[in-house]
Amino acid sequence: MRNQTILFFGYIDFGHPLGGRAEALTRAIAEKGFETIFIEMPFSPLGFIRSIPPQTKKFREFIFPKVKREKNITIISACPILPFARLKLIRGINKVIVGLWLKKILSKTIKNNIKSAIIPNTWWVQIIKYLGISKIYYDCIDDVSVTCASREIKNYKKWEEKLVGISKCVFVITPLLKEHILNIDSKKEVILFPNGVNVKLFKKQMENFLFPEDILKVKRPIVGYIGGISPWVDLELLVYCAKKLKDWSFVLVGPVTSLGIEKILLDIPNVYLLGLKPYKDVPHYINAFDVCLIPFKLDEMGNPSDPVKLYEYLSIGKPVVTTNIDRMKELNEFVYIGKDKDSFVEKIKEAYEKRNIDTEKRIHYAVQNSWDNRVNKLFEICDIDVCS
């Protein structure tokens, strides 16, 4: 094992079925022999009530926070925090509780100094001062409005400005987010660092392909979507496509994260909501699709995104139909772009007709953009000695 520890502050929990960039980078770095630590976001009692679906795992860890181990990876479930954190006094108490608790846990866990920390959620900037980390990197993967409730946006933007200020440099997944960071600090070093895919996992699962039982009887062609059915997904577009293509099946694999969405979709006979699946099964579902979708809105949530699902779809050689979000404009040789509802429908038809064309080209692009290759670039950026 190398004598450096790299710390990741969580965005979603380690082992979550949706995967996630922070976990993917953590695993890729650990595979290269570096000790990594992944810290999950704190959780308050009100989170259990509000969460969709219910967070039973988090409830157990709320009562009994713990440290878990995998090869070269330590996963820390952060201690509970008080609810009503929108109140300044409560935020201050939570900051001290989490900061001192985490400092104590890390002092017992780490055998060498933490030289680098990568932070994707600006909430954590409140805690950093307790930990004595020498190199901080802000990994900007979304507009802050995606990561918090609307009443908290003002605080998250303030924390983002502070995090940009203390970071050695800032990683962004799209040019739009680069512009956003430079508007905060025009002199800050900002590095384009897109998402990727675990090529090894997807290749391994394809070698042992099993057709998912819950879509065995679903009528083909199958148009599929993997991921959270969240506010940045264009629900109106999905409904329009399903009604226009009544003889096609629309299969959505992932959690419904907003109230009311499920009822709207279940009223359409050719739409199938399959819910959240283990991440190891995701390749099997993608392989069962004829055409894959990225139906994101062109707003402050959807437009700056670089969906991980894009690389996952392409790694299996599937044709992808997407809305005209900014990232896709430079990838038009690998995806089909629908610029309005009707053209989106036509692109689905075209993608299906040409589904077996350029398969290897799509796979090659995904391989070039593996998490393993991303980590090699990360080492260069962060000046991490891979020979130490």
C-alpha cells in the first residue's frame, strides 16, 4: 500500500445502487494501491420521514454510526445531526459536533497524513477546518440547487464561494460549470474533468449476461432509462414519447424521487417503472434495452450535467437518444440529439433502425473515458506520486 491517504467527502452514500462519481473515483484510486477514506453525508431524523424511498439503512446507521472496511477503502458513516439546520444556531452546533467527531474518528483510523481531500458537496466546507488537510479540491458536478432544498440555496452558494476560495483547484464536469466557477473567482484554476464508467465491471457483467426477469415479457422495442426519476428529468417529454410510440415499451430503472411522478407514469400502459436495482445489475438492464435515453431538462439542473449513464450506455454499445443539453453538443457522433419533442421521437426511431451500426465506436469511446483513465489524470493534476 502506498503511503498517502486520499479523502473523499460523500455526495450519496457508498454502495448506493445508483453508484456515483465519488464512489467510482474512490474505488479506482484504491485499486491502484492508495488508502482512501469515504465519508458519508450526515443525516438528521427528519430525513427518514422525508426520504423517498424510506432510508431504513440510514436509520440503523443513525442509531449506530460505524466505520466499515474494504480493500484500501475505509467508509465512515457520519454521526447524526440535529434537524432544522436552516436555523443558524442549529447549523453552528451541527458543524462543531460533526467536525470534532470526525477529527476523532480520523485520528484513530489513519496511519499517515491526509494529503488530499476531494469535496463534491459544498456543505462540507463547514467541517474542513477541523481536519488539517493540506490540499483541498472542489469537485463541482452540479449546480448547488441540485444538492439542497430551495430554502437552503443561499447557504450552499455561500459555502460554494468559500470552498472555491480554499481549493487548490476546482474540477468541473462541463464547460458550463467552468464558466460558473470562473464567475465566482476569475483567477481560480478550473480543470475540465468529466465523468466516466467502470469498464471492468460492465465487461465482466456482459460476459455473464442474464436477461432481467422483470422485463422478459415486456414487448419490444424497448426504450430504456437508468437512473433517478428526479426533477431534472423531463417528465413531459417522456409522457409525450410514450404516447406517440404506443407500440414501444418504455422501461425506467431507478427510484422515483419526487412525489406525484409515479402516478403520472403508471397511468400510461406502455411505461414500466421497475424501481431501484443493485448497481451490479445495471449492465444487464442496459443490455436488454434497444435504445437508451437521457431525457434531461434544459434548465439549471439538467443543462450543466454530464450523466454517468451516458458512459454506461456507450460501454455496452447501445444507441443513445438525448435532449440537447450542453455536454451533448460535442458528442453528436456518438449520440442522437432531439432538439424538441417531435425530433426526440424521430431520433428514437432512427436510433433503433441503426442500433447495430457504430457499436464498436461507442464502446471504444467509453473505454477511453473509463474511471481508471480519469484517475491517471487526477494523479497528474493533484501531483500524487504513484511510485511512492
